[in-house]
Amino acid sequence: MQIFVKRFIPLTLFLWLVLGLAVVAQTAGSPRLRGVHASSNAPNGDIYLDNFDSGPFFQNVSYRTVTGYRSVSSPGDHTVILLPAGVSPEDPRKGQVGFSFAEGRDYTVVAMGLLENLELRKFDDDNRPPEAGKTHFRVIHASPDTPPVNICLTNQSDCFVRDLHFGNPSGYYKWSAGTYNLDVRDASTGGILYIANNLNLENGVIYTLFIMGLLHGEPNLEVVVTPDEIRPPPEPPVNGAFLSPTLLILMAVIVTALLGGVGFFAWQHFMKSR
């Protein structure tokens, strides 16, 4: 009996460890990135990732555009490079920022500020599906001449976003799906700067509300609403069956059978020794 225990228990523990690591690896996935052009006086832009060899990661992005997500090749540190659309990579106007991307996470990179002070900022996205009957949303302040703002339900004094400064995001809010009117108010004076009427926040959808434009100039201040993309469940690797669902189930069956075998022989040994 002791031989069985010494041989099989470490083996079963090892197999369960491998199975657990396989499940973790399968449920991760590549980072995803999208780009947003929120600089009202900047030309269309090309966004590159790390280098220019593969062409633009996002091409000819115009003001108010929110791209879809694309998978980043690997987690870790990457360089995001912004250039005016169609110019040579040697153009002196390029700007670049290093960002870190974690496995299985989504990110939004926003070009914001006026052209003379243009900057890239990265925001962490939470694209987990909302619960039934709910919608999730957040607000990103991307209007360079607008003071800190409160976001409030129209005709109500209870503002759910308070003192949101340029370049910053709010947290995510979980509301019942429906149609809402929201005020963008000056956080200091309470004056209404913009009213977003009839925002239809649908069941099961995640949104980002971008405050764009200029409070004193053209284009005017506005709220650009975009539905975000739910992160799909991870897919099995395409370079082998090691982490395929079928093999994971087979491994679980084998490990369970081994544990059952150990228990069966231990019981027989116990009965014979009585």
C-alpha cells in the first residue's frame, strides 16, 4: 500500500497541476488594442505598433473615429507610434510612447489634446459581459479646453461622475438598460456645458462616452458614444492539440481514473489485511 501511495499520489498531483496550468493558459488570450482620434485640429493619423515593417496597425484614422480592436502579437512592452496619415516613417512629426500590455486584457489608446500638444494616452478596458438586463459604461474626458466636469442625470442634482479632469477616465457604471439624458456640468460652478439627450444604453452592451471637441471653439463640445466589444471566449491554440478542449477532458478522465484506482487497491489491501 505504501508503494502505491508513494508512486501514484505524486503522479496524480503532477497531472492535476499540468491540467490546471493548461486551463489557465487556455483562458488567457492575446491583448487587444484599439485607437481613438480625439484631437480636433489634428490631421488623420496612422498608428503603428513597434515598427514600420508591417504597415500601420490602424490606418488613416480621422477625428471622432474609434477603431475596432486588433490583437497584439504578444503581451509585454510595445511602442505605439503616431504619424500623420500617409507620410514617411522618417517624418519628424512622429510621436511614440511605450506601453505595457497584459495577457488577456483590452486597451484603448487615445490621441488627445490640440495638435501643438498632442499626446497618446492608454486606458484599461473592461469588456467582460454585463449581467442580464444591465449595461456598463464609462466616460473619458478628451476635451483639452474643458474644465473638470461632473456627469449627471438631467434635472437631477446627484451626479455619478464628479471632478473628471482632462485625460482621465471614470470608472465603469452598471445601470439598467434604457434611454437616458445626461448633463456635462462644470465641476466648479455646476453650469451645464453640454446635454447628451436620448442615450440608448442597450441590454448587454458596454459603452465608452468620449467628451470631445472644444468648449470655446470649433468643433463644438460633444459626447461621442461608442459601443465597445465584448471579449470573446479564448480559442484553443492552432499549433497543436495540447490545450484543446478534447485533450483537457481526456486528461481529467485519466487523472480521475488514477485516483479511483489508488482508492480501489487501497480498499482491497485494507480488506485483505483485516
